[in-house]
Amino acid sequence: MPIFEFHCNDCGTDFEKLVFGSDPAVECPECHKTNCARLMSACNAKVGTKLTATSGGGGASCTGCAATSCSTCH
Ligand SMILES: [Zn+2]
């Protein structure tokens, strides 16, 4: 079963959730908003896929890996 990491854009909580297929509305366990962006668990996943929000600042880099610059992605 695929477990994806999500980041809540409202309260900043990171959480993991089982997702079957493409779950359209992932709810934050803290604030129960659905303004959550899926973090790619692997850097080689397509970052070009539009996530929920780009307001977090930048957003172009891969937020799913531990590296800040994520130079291994590209
Ligand atoms: Zn939240």
C-alpha cells in the first residue's frame, strides 16, 4: 500500500496517509483542512505535477527529500 507524505499548508503539519489511487481530498489530522500538498517520497518523481499550493515560497524544489537544495533531483 502506498503511503504518501503530506504537508498541510494551513498549519504546517507533516503527516503520512495511506492513499488508494488518487485521493482527491486529504484531510489534515490537526486542523482538518484539505489544503494539503502531497510530498513526493522519492526525488525522481515528477516534480512538475502541480500540487495543491505554490504559496509556500518557492515550491519549485523537491519538498519530499531531506536535501534543501535537492540537487540530485534534476
Ligand atoms: Zn493542518
